[in-house]
Amino acid sequence: MIPGALLGWDMGAALALARALGIDTLIAAELLPEIEAVMVRKLNKQMEGSRDG
């Protein structure tokens, strides 16, 4: 655990949300890891900038 950093998403919850929204969970399982990686990097960079400013 890293204080003040986002490490990742709860993929079980993400897939449950996809299922609830009627999105094919196989497609979601294929796409979510790549989307997660980009979002984690961007959110951590944004949080780092807000601490510096």
C-alpha cells in the first residue's frame, strides 16, 4: 500500500457493473485492464500535481 497513490481498480466490482449495465463481461474483461492502467497513471499524476501545487 502506498499512501496517497491509486494502485488499481476492484475488477470484480468493475465486471459486476458491466454486467448490470448489460455489457458483455468477456469484452469488459478484455478491455478493462488496459483502461485501468491508463487511468491509474493519469490519476496518480494528477494527484501528484495537486500535492506539489
